Amino acid sequence: MLSPADSLVPEWLVVPDDVNDLPSAVWPASAARDADGVIQLAGIPATELAQTYGTPLLVVDEDEVRSRARAFRLAFDAAAADHGTTAQVYYAGKALLTTTVARWVIDEGLRIDVCTRGELEVALAAGVAPASLGFHGNNKSVAELERAVDVGIGTIIVDSAIEIERLAAITARTGTVQRVLVRVISGVHAETHDFLATAHEDQKFGFPLAEAEQAVARIREIPGIEFAGLHCHIGSQIFGVAGFRESAARVLELHATLLEDGPVPQLNLGGGFGIAYTSVDDPTPIETLAAEIVDAVAEGCEARGIAVPALSFEPGRAIVGTAGVTLYEVGTTKDVSLDAGTSRRYISVDGGMSDNARPALYGAQFSARLASRAGVGEARLSRVVGKHCESGDIVVDHEFLPADVSPGDLLAVPATGAYCAPLASNYNHVPRPPIVAVRDGRSSVIVRGETIADVLARDTGIDATGIDR
């Protein structure tokens, strides 16, 4: 058996005292093992879910989503009230957006951010009031902006000088007034993957601070655009508040300057709050995040002699990430001999990078547990891999799993609620899996799984009649 000191094992990976444990920070609160060792989610055995809906299967715990959405709203409401202002919490829909999820977060008092026409239409189809929506994106087309203005979207976050002129033309033609925030680049680089960090200068989003004042001046000249404030987002999967504090300080300098020529009602500091993907991850509690970030804004405003603006925030992953668990069936296992007499077990499952691209894209780490029973025997260093024709098709790069994991077993990968389904593809012509919501012992499909016929339907050279679905 390998130990964490072995070169094959990353320093953060800990051999579990109990290979069947379910670390509370990684799993939804409803996750537990029954008397037979089967993992239950919201009181439903994983074996039952797999038998009913097949695998791979993304299971989303409704109560987990609702409770975390509510916790963010209450925490930021309280923190803002302590400093005589208000806070709005927008759910970042790109993390996972379905009509059902949209209704959950709206029910809990949140608003929703969208960043494409497709996401906008999902939110509208869910019955979300357009005034409760914010529209992001670095390349919003004229058609997307026209649709947003036409439905009466609450806020558009402008990202470029070209977009300002597009909105000027649209509002002049339609006789409307559109509320906007200006996205700025604070220069604070979040300690995360380069592709997830969005506040350093060399990237596609927003205006550099030195150019933002000119952008706001142009907006204030346009009768059809209402300048509502500034927006900044420093990245994703961030632990701690240091980056938020520094970013707020820099943006408040611009905020104070802009106040000399008119109101700046709102400051949106984005999201990016991290979650636990493995047992050693230690995300900052929601209440701590809210209190310390709002305190930092208030301190910055006091130092500059300005009022604390209305605040807004955009958690996405932190609301749905731990609510999701993906179930897979084990197909094959093999032990691969490595240097110095060591080995790693490869456990192949019936999904992979088509339903979770994050390990391949970002080197993201996940954890896994045997779900259909309790494992026995020693913990073996394992790598969970998918069925795709790619050596980089890795679901869980490093994990200790029971030595007796075998074909036909179910594996559960927690913390897959955010970005897995939205990034899903049909690579190797594999259908995308269904998404099932669970609550109080009941389950229901909220996004149906694809069939082979669905996958082939776009190929105009194929007659799909008679294809086995």
C-alpha cells in the first residue's frame, strides 16, 4: 500500500481513516450510507436512482441548493444592513441553469445572471421577471442586446466601447432606457487556474481601470443608457477574502472619482467563492465571506469620505456545486505497475470528459466513493477514468478507494453540481446524461438524458428511423 509520502501521491491527498466516509464539506447534507452501506441522497439509495434513470447520472439535491442560496442572501443582507446599505445576490446561471434550478433560486430571493441568449431564454422560460436578470458577456451580439432590451432586462454589464455604441443605437431606435454596469479589471489576480482568473489585465473581460472613466463618461452622454455603477470579478474557486478586499479597494478609487460627475449607485464585486472538492479543501464560511467583504467596502468608503453604495454579488458554484453528485457504473479495473514496485489502480466508468470536462480543462481535482455498497479491504491508490478515446479522459485523478472495487459497482463523484452539465459534450458521440432532482425521498427528471437518436439527429446524412434509442 502506498503512503502520502510516496511520489505518486500528491501532498494534499490523505489516506482516509475510513474508506467509506463521506466528508461533510464535499457532500450534500442529505448524503449518508444506509445499513447496507449504500449511499443515499435525500433518502433515496444510489442503487435505486441508477436503476431508475441509468448511468451516468447527475443528481442534484434541491434542499442543498435552496439552503445555500438562502444562506448567501441572509448573510449579505445582514452584512450590508450593518453598514446602512443593501445587497442583492445574483445566482451565476452559467454554473448550472435549468428552468427548475432558476425557480429554486428565485424562490429563495435571489436574482440571476445570464451570459448568452440561450441562458436568457432559459430564465425567461422559467418565469423569471426580466427585471431580476443581469446580462454578462464580452461579445454580446446586436441580436442578443436587442432581445435583452426588448424584454426589459434589469441590468446589462457592458464590457467594451463597441457594446456601448450598440446599446446607444438600440435604445435610440426603440425609445427605451437601459440600465447598465461597467465591468472593470481591478488587476487583482486570483490564486487559481489562469483560465479561471478574470481580473488581471491580459484577458478578455472588462475595461482596465485607466480606461473605465472614459467609458462611463461616454455612457453618461447617451440618453438611452442609465449608468448604475461598476462591476468587477476577480476569478473563480477562491478561498479567503484577501483578493476581494484588494479588488474592492482599487475599484473604490474609481468609484470615488466617478462620484465627482454624477451618482454611482451600485458596486458589484462578482462571485468566485470556492467550495470543497476534496476532504482537505477548506472553503471560507458564507457568513465570514459576507461580513469581511462588506466590512472592507465600508472601510474603503469611510477612508474616502463617500457613502457605501448598494452592493451585489454573484455566487454560482458556491450554491450548486456541492448539491450535485454524479453516479457512474464501473466497467473495468486494472492495476498498472509503476516505478520501484509501486502501482496505481485504474477504474474505468461509463462516462468521463463528456459529462465532466473540468479535470481535462483545468486540472480540477475531484473525489469519489464506492456508492452501491461499503467497500472492504485496504485503501488503494486509484484513478477514475472515463470511456473516451483520450488519455486525458480523467474523472478523478488521485483518490484512495477500496481494494475490492469491481465491475458493476457504482461510484459516486461529489461536488459536480457546478459547470459539469453546462460543459458537457457529445465527444465520441456519447449522449449527455440526465439531470435528476431529489428531495424528501422523491426524484424527478429536470433535464432529460439524450439518446443515440438525439446525438445522430443533426447529421443530415443519417436516417434515424429505426435507430435503437
